[in-house]
Amino acid sequence: MPLLALLLKGIFLAAARIWIGLQAQNWAVRIAIVAALAAAYVACVVGFSTVVSAWWGMFTTTGYGAVVGLAFPPISGTVLAGLIGLWGCILAKRLTVRLLKAF
């Protein structure tokens, strides 16, 4: 009986280690994806704020640009970065679903 108990204990511990390892790997991948999307969002906001915003400021000083400037306020860089992040999440979800269906 003690040998059977040791055998069952070893089997269950090995199964638990495998399951915990797989779950940890899944969570690590999810955290890495969220961190990558957050970094992409920040990069989009910073890039838009430093480069495109300066170009946009020069454009909105013209007569036609003043009218367009009313449609796209300075916060539009953050909005565009948020939309790009949303599109990235949708594409990542679609890719994940396709990969899961492939296997």
C-alpha cells in the first residue's frame, strides 16, 4: 500500500507540475502581448505628438487648415493611437483564432 500511495503521489505531482507549467506559459504569453500592445500604443502617441502634431500645427495655420483643425483637435493623436491599438487587438485575436483552428 505505501508503494501504491507513493506511485499515485508521484503521478499526481507530475501532472500538477505539467498543468501549472502550461498555465504559467499561457499567462506569460498574455502578459507579453498586453505589454507589447501598451508599448505600441505609447509609441503611437509619442510619434504622433512629436512628428505629425508639428506638421499638423503648420498646416492648421493656413486658412483652410483652420477649418480642418476644428475637426481634428490636438487630442486626435491619442485617439488615433487608441484606434490603432484597437485594430491591433482585433488582428491579434483573429490570428489567434486562425492558429487555434489550424491545429
